[in-house]
Amino acid sequence: PREEAAYVTCTYRETCIDQPDFLATIDLNPRSPCYCQVIHRLPMPNLKDELHSSGWSAACPCFDNTTTKRNKLILPCLISSRIYVVDVGSQCRAPKLCKMIEPVDVFWKCNKGYLNIPRSLPNGDILIANIGDPSGNAKGGFIVLDGETFELKGNWENECDSPPSGYDFCYKPRHNVLVSSAGTAPKCTGYGFSPDDFKKGVFGRRLNVWNLSCRSLTQCFDLGEDSLPLSVKFLHNPDAAEGYVSCALSGIVYRFYKCEANNWAVEEVIRIPAKDVTGWIMPKMPAFTVDLIISMDDKYLYLSNWLHGDIRQYELSKTCKPRLVGQVFVGGSILRGGPVAVCRDEELKCQPEPLVIKCKRVYGGPSKMQLSVDGKRLYVTNSLYSTWDKQFYPNLVKEGSVMLQIDVDTEKGGLTVNKNFLVDFGKEPNGPCLAHDIHFPCGDSTT
């Protein structure tokens, strides 16, 4: 069925508004009088958690599994390291908090912190990737929640296999493999993005391949100094032994694939060039690719480019040679009339125009995306991380986030901003907030 609601994580951290983060429920039914509006807000019981990523307690990882339901949403907190479990099954349009795991439990039991991506495992448990340790040093790995009681069970990986940094992960049960990406050192990036952090090990560079059943690290790929591999996705076909990882700072997308004897390999398939600029913190502005999504039919790949401001659509008929077929700008740092001037651009002839929808100027750049199951509607928010939002897009923090809809041509390829759709988080009752992750209760292209 078409999506009729969305759950969006929202934070007030770094906005100077002393209010708790909340989970927003958005009406996506075009026939509803509340279309494009926040119809429910579930505030968390604490301040400055930084609600960031979210995931289902059961995401139906196997095609023959018809009993699992998406009735609990897991909300790990990026800064506080708390974990909230939200009941969305009792009343899908009015979720309620049903469990909370305090940071001290995560710290003492797992020696982990700065929690990010949650996903359900084939056995029903919930895996959450972490970015750091309790002190803010870079540290990869995962913690595990019981899939029924949501009790904290401990670390997932063997102690000797903990990677130096972590961020995202995906897995393929039929190939007994889990692939994870790198991240940043929280105590450094918590002060903002700094050119001085390059070549200091602040930004991760590894892609990790794990044995899913043994929970052991089997291969590591060095993707280059300060490459910062973030979003990682397999193709949806359960038999497909290949996927993609986007590197935020190098602007490169790598394809990873299975070779003979259960070994894996990587190859560069997309490279987005940096732009020579003035009026910015560095003379070159990298293509900061935050999110990567693959359509359910494995036909298209989508990238959000947070700094340049564009969303890209690539056709995947040849998985080793993605072909750019759609591109649309929805903000960014290189817009015409802004403080940044582009001196040399290998792709564009002129700087893009600012985006205005329903009389609202859109600030920030495309960050998290979510694609409808039929692949025709791509939803996007424009907050990445509150500290970096404040640094690069102060007007975004002042005016609040938006959620946009991009209409997708699923036949020939092509992207168009839907000028009739706008969720304005600048009009929240407690003041403008920053919106990030998106999920649909009926299912979406990332779960």
C-alpha cells in the first residue's frame, strides 16, 4: 500500500530551545485534510539526546517471514547514548514510549556510546551500530537488544574484532555476511568540522566485512585517507552478493561484491568531483554524500549530497557502471547569491538557484532520504547533525528543517521537486527544530 504516515526523528539540540527531542508523525495521505502536517508529537523524557537514526524491531528480513510486524520503533540517541523503544502498533498515528535504556547501562555493560543505526537481525534481536566509546573516542562495533524484551544483551562482535570506528551496516543472511562502514571521532567532530582534522585519523577510512553467524571480522578494505565511508547498502535481491558504500569526503561510491571462496572485493563506480570555491572554510568543497538508498526493484540508486545540495539518481542495469539519470538541487552551500563562489566546477555551468516552496526558502542540504516501496516518491530531510548544521547552515537552525518530496520517473529516470509538498518544522509549537530520519509504518526501501 501507499505510505500514509511517516515517523521522523526531531531534535532541539544546538537550537537554543530548551525542549526535549521528539518523534513526529506526519500525515502523507493526499486525501487527508492534515496532509503534509505533523499530526502527533511524542516528546522524550530527557533533554539534548539528539534523536538521529531509527529502525524497526522487526524488519522482515526474510521473504517467507509473514509473522513479524513493524510495531516497535527503536530510537538510539547519537549524543546521550540512550535508547528509546516506541510503541507504534497500538496506535500508529499516536505512538507512545514503552521502554528506555539509560546511557550508564550502555557504558558499563558494553563500553560503547554515541549510538547510531539500528537494524533487526534474522534471529529477531536488534543490532545497533556505535560510533564511539563513552569518552568520545572513535570506536566501532555493535550492541545487541533482545528482540522481545528489549533488554540490553551486550556487545555483538568478539572483543578482539572491534574496528577503530563505526557508523552504518547491512547484512545478507543467505551469504552469511555483514558489512559495516567507518565514522568519526565524536569528541573531535562534536566541536564542528575542521580542516585541521584531516590526516589525524578523525575521519574513518575502512569498510569491514564480517562473518554474520560467527560475529567475527574477516576482511577490511582501506578506502583511502579521510574517505569517511558512511552509508552502506546491499541490493535488495536476497541472493545478490553485492552492494554499495558512499564515502562522504572523497565523493566516491564503491561497489563491494563477493568473489570466489567467500572473499569480497571493492571497486570504484562513482566519483563526484569536489568544487573549487572561495568564501568557504576550504578551497575545495567535497561532495559530502550523506545517504544512499537503493529502490526495491534494484533498478535505481540515490545519493544525497549535503554540501553541494543535490540529490542524484543512478540507473543500475550494469551494477558495475551506475549511470546518472536524474539530479535535482534542494539547497546546499553553492547556491547563487550566497557567500560561496564557485571558481571551477567540472559538472555545472552555473551555481544553482535557491529553492522556495510554498513561500518558504529552503536552507540546509539534502541529508536523510526515504523511498516509497513503489519507488515513485523520494522523501528527504535537510538536517545532518546539529553541531554541523549550526556551523554550515545557521539559517537552517534558525528557520527549522523541512521535509520534501521528490517525484521519481521510474521508467526513464528523472527527479522533480514536488512544489505541493512541504513539511515545515520551523512552525513547531516549541519553536523550529531539526528533522532527520524517516520511516513509514507500512514499510520502506531501507527496511
